[in-house]
Amino acid sequence: MNPFTEPIGVTHYLCVGAVLMVCGMLCMFTKRNALGVLMGIELVLNAANVNLVAFGSSWLRADAARSIALDGQLLAMFVIVLAAAEAAVALAIVLCYYNTQATVDVDKASKLKG
Amino acid sequence: MADSLRWLPLLLELAWLLPLGSFVLIVFFGPLMGKGGRGAGWLATAAIMCSFVLSIAAATVWLSEHPLVHSSARDGSEHDCGASADEHCPAVAHKRAVPAAIFVERYVLAQFDQLRLSVAYWIDALTVAMFCMVTLVASCIHVYSTGYMHEELHEVTDQQVRTADGTALRRPGRYCRFFQYLSLFCFSMLGLVLAGNLAMVFAFWELVGICSYLLIGFYFERRSASLAANKAFIVNRVGDFGMLVGLMAAWSGFGTLALGDTTDAQGRLVQRGIFSQVRPAEADYRLTVPDGMVRMAAAEEISAMVANAHARRPAGEQGQFVEQHKATVDQWQSAEQQSAAAARWQSSEQPKAAAAQRWSVERRQPAAEAQVADRLPWWRSQGYGYWLLVIAGLGLFCGCVGKSAQFPLMVWLPDAMEGPTPVSALIHAATMVAAGVYLVARLYPMFAPEVLLVIACIGCLTLFIAATIAITATDIKRVLAYSTVSQLGYMMFALGVGGWLAGLFHLFTHAFFKALLFLCSGSVIHACGTNDMTQMGGLRRKMPWTAYTMLVGCLAICGAGVPLVVGLSGYYSKDAILAQALSFRAANPAWGGIVVVAFLGAGITAFYMFRMWLMTFAGQPRDKHIYQHAHESPLVMVGPLVVLAILAVVSGWPVPGTALSLESLLEQARPAGAAAGLDQGVLVAGLVIPDEHLSHENPVFHTSAALTAFAVSLLGVLLAAVFYGLPWLDPQVIRRAFAPIYSLLVNKWWLDEIYHYMLVAPTLRLSQLAAWLDRRAIDWLADGLARATALVAQLDDRFDRLVVDRAIDHAADWTYAFGLRLRRVQTGNIRQYLMVLAAGTVALFLLVSWFWR
Amino acid sequence: MEAINWHSVFFYLFAALACGAAAAVVLCGNIVRMAFALVAALGAVAGLFFLAGADFLGALQLLVYVGGTMVLLVFGVMLTSHSPLFALRSGAGHWIAAVVIGACLLTVLLRAALAANAWASPPPPQQLPPRLQPTTSQIGLALLGVRTDKLDRPDPVLQKGMCGYLLPFEIASVHLLVVLIGAMFLARTKRRMAATGSGSNSSQSIPRQLEIGNANRPHDAQNPTCTPPGE
């Protein structure tokens, strides 16, 4: 069965989303650099966007009438906007942290530990 | 009620409440009134004088509605009023009429089923007269007190009280307090006189008692004064116990404590009062045992009747015994043959049954009740419940015995001399002791002949014992105190032998001359600084006003006068008593002995009164020092003496040209049917209380009484003159000749000692035993219990420490250690958190998919 | 032999690019490389959006993410990049734990993705719309509160074109404004302190900075920048 001749479904997108998600999570798990963690967050948000767009797309499923239609794209749009805002604030915090602590190592930011 | 009579309760109410207002004002503002509270005296005096004026106004109102008839024309044309309640009816000729009286319920405090506790007034001629007398005498005493008590205006040095360092006690003056007590005293007495039900009587009765306690103990730093106050109070408690018994008997028997009939706004009868129950008009005002007492006495017969009525009732017949109907109705319903009857009963009887269930056994059974009502007259004629009436009467009299210092309870009155002299005058003349006599007179209709006989005997015994003790007393106030006791005995005696008017008449005349005598003695004491007559003598030259007004008092108390023509006030009242006594003797020869004692008492009275006067004012001074310092009292003290002396002379006389006299005024209040020779003794066979009119109408009694009393009194005066005035005979010789009798008398018949050994000492011993038991047994038990408790507590404490505390400490330690360990979980490492978060998400997902299959 | 579905081909192309770039982000140690790998991944995702018919969203992704957010990120990287910070590496234990948890998560997600049959069955090619329908105007109307894509649904509310996103749109705009101010505030105050501190020495320490902060106080006092309250 040739994958290139078969049409693409929601599941394919979901799989891509899952991979992106896991990559983002791994990025967050393993990066000590605060900016790396931020990038992981961006990946995770994008994975969610992929899923939302896939759910709302009328090309990817047979029963398109039951899809969430444009809602997916609108939600994804809000996610992008929020991600941009989050990135701005997070970067400001990182800069702040860097200015006071002279490092961007998140492992060092453990002053409030128990 | 006539229009003007409508004002009567208001006038008397004002007269009654004015002293209370004065009391309240002095309590709060007394010390602010002038220097040392001088204004308090004027305020109290003004209040009581206003009361007097109001009382006179009330008397005028009363007399304008009830014109007096001359006492000699009393027989058939007596003035009369119909109902005893609010209604005043025009005169109706009747031999034994209900006296004119007003019964007003001002305010109902509480109502318990049938018992109404209310502020009620019973106003009749006696009330009005008492108001006038009490306020007049009290006014004189108030005026006198403003002079007598002036020492209390500033700091007082009491030589009779030594402080711990041996110096005389110095204390601030208590002028205000004295007058505030006096005002309260007057208020209480007036309230007692005005009271329209026995509950109110009792309340003011006790108020009078507490006032006397406060005033007798006025110099409470003196041990003797505080003991005397305690004695007066405790002895009165003994009497009041009897009174409470009487009150309870009266309440249970009459079902009410009101003296008059209670009516509602429309004038309909709500509840019959004591007087109309015990002397119902239907029975021609004969003494009638009230239904309640008959029922109580016939309780067994009534329950038997109820049981019979119950047993006789046919099954289907309509309601006789509701209880049984209710109990058996279920059976009837199940039994088919009687279902018709049951239905009939249910339809007709059910509502009635519900209503009747609240009532007593008799009321639940109309048929039985009818039978009982039929039998009541028969039971009454058989004497059922009579003893209950006797007990009620005796109980109430018991209270009077305590208050009026009659024979067994007379010991407190002489000791009460510890109070200031004006107080003694007030107690002896107008308020405290008069209360007992007044109450006997007020409740006269409900006393059975047997009770009256007891009253007569007690009075007779009292008058004789007190008179004999007075012979040997040397304290001027004690002589007067025993004289009071003796005269109160006379009054009781008079009331007991049927002389209702005579007893009350003597109460009034005695009030005037005894107040006079006490105030005179106060003047003497004020002048000499001592009570002891053996240190006086010849004082008439120093203080003539006191001496001669006192002589008037002595003559009045002796009953001096020209026999059958004219005399001082005491002449008339004592004459009336003795005439009634003779009448009683004629009717009851078996009890004639007590009459002899009464005559003997008259002689002794004359003897000791003149002994006192002669020792004090005549002869040579026995103590030069005291004599030289003696002086006449100031005008505020002499003025009342003169007023009272005039009253002591004239209070027995009618107002010239009119029928107005004290006697005829009191005659208006004579209780219907009482002492009218109607009542025969039931428990004492043949006892007759003769009609008082007989002794007036029969010249034999009157003449013989007057002549004999005059002779006996003259003999007493002569004897006194022989011993003390013209010292022909030395009293010492007589004293030695009759040594045992003298020691009996000088020791007051050993009454105090007898009480001490019979009552006080056993009580003390009992309490010592109780104390010993307390210490040995109960304390031991209590200590043991305490020790056991302590032991248990220690064990408990150990358990607490070893088990509970340790457990809690362990739990706390463990929690702390756990927290320490748990703290390490919070590493502050964000990536770790994220990993845990993801792992948690996965775990959650697995869990959900596992259970959501 | 069926015809090659170019839609699918491009999907696989972009999917592979996205996944590969994402994996590169994870695996790269250098923060700058990570940033460029991320740009690639986000760009590939934008391609996927186009393939799903979301043209406006794809453009937005390219503009905002690749053009904006990434510039911001790179800017941040450059601000904070000093030689010792490049070699921030996690230990092996962390890596193992991360991979285990990541594998579990991937399993769970893939299972979920493959579980629903409705999603797994793509429409037959003949049902596909013949050409790309632009969604820009639809999204614009939706943001203004009017929905045009669900007029055929039975719900009467939807048939009236309601159920738009006007309120979230407004909230998002206010949110952006607040974020803008907040980020500016956060970065600005500290930057001044950092600027004075970084001028003297590259290896700063906290006490040193506090000293500098204290040293600046008199200067502040001479030139009061604080405005009286209420103005």
C-alpha cells in the first residue's frame, strides 16, 4: 500500500502533533538553558495548533460536517497570539533573571525550594 | 357609688403613697438636703402631714356619704349599705347589716386560675379612721423626731459602744436614714390598713416587720440593739409561720384571698370574697363554713359518691362519667350491639368531655356534682370543714400574736426599746403592734367562736403577765413597753369576748395616750440621758410640760373619769371592754375567770403607771447630777406632747352637738353578723360570743363595769401613792416579804430563760451536734472524696503524660519528620517538575482508560 | 497503479521536516542551532497548516512565529549568550528519565490518535474541495462576531451566524497590551541596572550588583526621577 496514493486524514496530523508534542516535552525536560525550555514550550503549543487545525479542517475527514470547522483555526489563532505574548513575558523574565543571577540555567533557579 | 365616694380610693391612695415618695426621695437625695440632711426630716414630716390632711379629707368625704347616727340610737335604725363591693346603696333598715365598704381592685398583678393577686383596697369606716389615727400620731412623732434626733445631724459619739482601743465609737450621723425608715414604716402601715386582700396584707405585714427591724437596730453598733432587732425579727417569724399556715388554709378553703367580692367592669360578680363567703347574706350573716372547706373535709364522701355515680350509670345513658366513656368507647365501637349508643354518646358528649377534662374530679361528673351540692348543707350542718376554718383563724391570729406581742411571743417588744424613743412610740402606738389588733379586727368575720375564745384567753394571759412585770421594771421605757403589751392584751381580750368595737376603740385611744407617754418618756430621757427611773425623781419642777402631759397620759391609760358621767378617753374604751367582758361572763359562766383577770389588770395598770410617774416626777431627786442637768425639751418636742395630750383626753368624746364620735364612726364598719350572738361554738360546747349591743344596752353591765374599774384603778393609784408618792411604806419591805414573787416578776416570769432553755439551748445543742457531725462525718467523707479525687486525678495525670501525651508527641514527631522528608521532593528544579507533570498525565490517562473501559 | 496524491506527498514532506527539525531542537546542544532548527520546525508546521486548508493560519504562523517570536528568541539568545552558557547540558540520568517519560507520552498520544476510527478514515479524493477556499474573510467575520462557515448546521443559533469570537478577540487584544507593557517594564528596569553592571565586568555577582545599585542611589537622589503621587 503506497502511502503517497492514500489521502491524508486527521490521524496523520494527530501523529505529527504527537511527535511535536513529545519533542517539545523532551526539550523542556532536557534543556538547562531557559531559552531552550522556552523553545520546548513553543513546540508544544505548535503541536496543539496542529491538532486544532486538523480537527477543524474539512479536507481531512469524511464527515466534515461534524468537524469543529473554523473554530479550530480561530482557537489556533488565539493560541498563537497567546504564545507570542507568553514568549515576550518569558523572555523579559529570562532577561531579568539573567541580569540578576548572571545565568540562564533553570537548575540554579531553585531558591524557593523546600 | 356616689360621686364623692369615687374620690375616696384616690385620696387614700395618695395619703398612702406620699410617705413612699418621701422615702424614695430621701434614699436618693437625703444627704443633699441641707446640713447633715436636715431637710430630710422636714420632707418626711411634710409628707406624713399631707397624708394626714388627705386622710382627714377622706374622712370628710366618707362622713358626707355616711352620716353618723348617735351611738345611743343604734338599735333598729342602723345605717346600712347593701353590697360590700363598689356599689353603694341607700340606707336599708336591717338589724345585722353589711357595713358600708368599698372594694376596689386597682391592678391585677397576676392570676393563677382562681387566685388573683391584685392591688386591691378595702375601704370602710375602720380604714378611714385608721388612716386618720396613724397619720396623726405619725405626724406628731415626726415633728417630735426632728427635735429628738438632732444629735444625728452631725458626728455622733456613742458612749455605749467601745471600739477596739477602748474609746467611744464615733460615727457619722444618721438623720436621713432615720427619717427614711420612718417614712417607709408609715407607708407600710398605711398599705396594711388599705389592703384589700390577704396577699397584700401579708406583703405589708412583712414590710412593717422589716421596718421595725431596721429601726429597732438603728444603733446597730450597740450589741443590745442589734440583738433586739434580731429578736424582734425572729420572734415575728415564728408568728408569721402560723400566719402562712392560716393564709394557705384560707386560700385552699375560700379559693381567693380577696376580702371583698370581685366584680367585672359591668358590675357582675366574678368571685365571692372571703367576707361574703364566710358570712353570706343568704344565711342571715351567720358564720358559714365556705364550700371549699366543706368539700375538703368531705373529700372521702365525695369520692365515694363519685364512685357510686360511676357505678350506677347505665351503659348507653348520656354522660355521667366522662373518663369511663372515653376508656370504654373503643369497646363499644367493637361491640356491634351497642354501637348505636356509642354513636349517640360520641356525637353529644365529645365536645363537653374535652372542655370538662381540665376540671377537677367533681366537675367531670355533673351528676355527682349535683349530688355533692345537694349534700353540702347537710355536711355543713354536721360541722364538716369547721376545724379548717378554725385552723385558718388560729393561723392568722398566730401572725397577730407575733406582731402584737401577745403571750407566747411577747418577749421582743420590751427589747425593742433599744431603738430611738420616737420609734418606740411609733411601734407601740400606731404601726407595728397596732397591725396585729387591726388584722384581728379586720378579719373578725372569719373567726369562729373557738378562735375568739383562744384570742380572749391569750389576751387575758398577756395583759396579766405584762402588767405584773411592769410593776417591778425600773427602766422607764420598759415600763411603758410592758404597759403596751398589757394594753394590747386588753384589746385582744376585748376582741375575743365579742367586743369588736371596744377593742378597736381601745386601739385608737391607746394609740394617742401611748404615743403621748412614749414621747414624754423620750423627753425625760432626752433631759436626763438615762432610762433608769431610780436615778430620777422630782423632775416635774424642771420640766412641767412633760410632767403634766405625761400625767394626762397616765390618767388616760388608767381610765380615769367620774364614773358614768365623763372621763378621759381611756375611761370610755376600758369601760366598753369591761362591760363586754361582763356580758361574756353572763353568757358563758364557765369562762368567767378571765374576766376577773381583766379587772385585776386594770388595777395593776393604774398602780404601775403611777409608780412610774411618781418615781420620775414626784418626790426628791435621787441623782443630783442628773437633776441639775435636766431641762425642758424644745418646742418641737413639747408641741406634739400637748397635741397628743389633748387627744388623749378628748378622743373618747363625741363632737358636741353632733353624732360624730370615734365610736360611732367605727360602728359603721362593724362586720355583719360578727359578735352578734349568732354563733355557737361547735368544738367547745355552749360557747356563745355575746352581741356587743347587749353590753351597751344593758345598764347593769355598764354600771357595774364602770364602778368596779374605777374602784380597782383608784386602789392601784392609792397603792402607788402609798409606796412612792407619800412614802409611808418602803417598797423594799414588800419586796423582801414577797421575795419569790418579786424575783418572778423582776425576771419577767423567766420567759426569756424558759425560751432559752426550751428552744434556744436545744437548738444550739442540735446545731452543735450537727456541726460535730459535719466535722466528723461529712467533712471526713468530703475530705475522703477529695483525696480520692486527687488520687484519681494523679493517675489520670500520669496516664495523660505517659499515654496520651506520648502518642500525640509521637504523632507530631512523625509528622514533622515526614514533612522534613517530603520537603526534599520540592527541589526547585523546574525540569523535574515538568517530568513529574508529564508522568502524571500519562498515569492519569492510563488510569482513566483502565477504568473507563 | 493509482495516481500519486500530491497532497499526501507534500504532507509527508512537511511532516518529516517538522518532526526532524523538532528532533533537532531536542538533540542540539547549541542554543543558536536549536533556534534555527525551531524556525525550520515552525515553518514546516506552517506548511502543514496550508495543507489542511488553513491558509490564513499558515500565514499567521509564518509571520508571528517565524517572523516575530523567533526574532525575539534569537534576540534573547544573543543577549544572554556567553561562552559558559552554551555548554549547559543535562546529565545522563536526566536524559534517560526524559526519554522514558517521553516514550510513554508518545505511546499514549499515538494510541489516542489512532483510536478514533472517524479520524482515521480520510475522505475519498472526489469529495475533496476542488480548490483552496480562502478562509481569511471567514476568520475576519468570526472575529467580528459573525460565523459564515456553519450556516448549514441545524442549530438555529448557528444558522443566524452567531457564536462568533468578538469578546475573546477583545480580551486577547487587551491581553496583548498588558503583556506588552508588562514585558517592557520587566525588561526595562533591570536592563538599566544590568547596563551599568555589565559595563565594568562581564562576570557579575549579586553582591556586586547590589553595591552598584546602592552607588546609584545618590545619583537618583540628585536627579529625582520619581514623580509625586497623583500625577
